[in-house]
Amino acid sequence: MKPSGIHHVAICVRDEDEALAFYRDALGLTVLPRPDFGFGGYWLDAGGQQVHLMKSDDVPSGGHHFAIRVDDLDVAVADLRAQGVKVDPIPHMQGAGRQAFLHDPSGNFVELNQPETDA
């Protein structure tokens, strides 16, 4: 098997409309068409990959997270803070790129990642 990339990441959210507002308005993802599965949720485009929001009363907590690639971490952090989102950049770690972390309204852990550049 040779993967060609990540198609989507699915996360559970307590309130799909609150989560949609966060991912669409704060993080800039766009809404995609979604079949009716009989439970609430949204499919979102994240620059060629997708994030699927699934309504659930049982939202897991802990170390699970996914990362959104950004071209300029400083700009992304400033944009989110201007919207009142608590976002915490961490010191640069060689090989990991520049990173910042935040939580969505359901408590899901989200990483922003600006990959290393070739020098």
C-alpha cells in the first residue's frame, strides 16, 4: 500500500452548529455537501482535505488531535486571537515545524502547523 494523502479526519462535537461556526468562521474552512446520515454534522473543506464534524453526546477527551497546515503561524495566531480564540504557540522544535494549539468549542484539541522550510 502507498497512501496518497489524508482524505478526511472525523471528530465528534457536542453541538454541530456551534462547531460549524468555529471551524468555518474562526478557522476558515468551507462547507461541503453532506449526505443525510440520520445524525447531525457537517463536512468541511480544509484546503484539499476534509474535516467531518459528527454530532455526538460522547466527545472523547485527551491527547487526540489533528493539525491544520498554515503558511504563516504568526498571522494565523493573530487572526484567531482577534476573534477571541485562546491559542497557545509553543517554542520552535527543530523538525516539527512551528506549532500552536487551541481547543474547539467541544474541547477537541487542534494544532496549527507551519512546516519547516528548506534552507
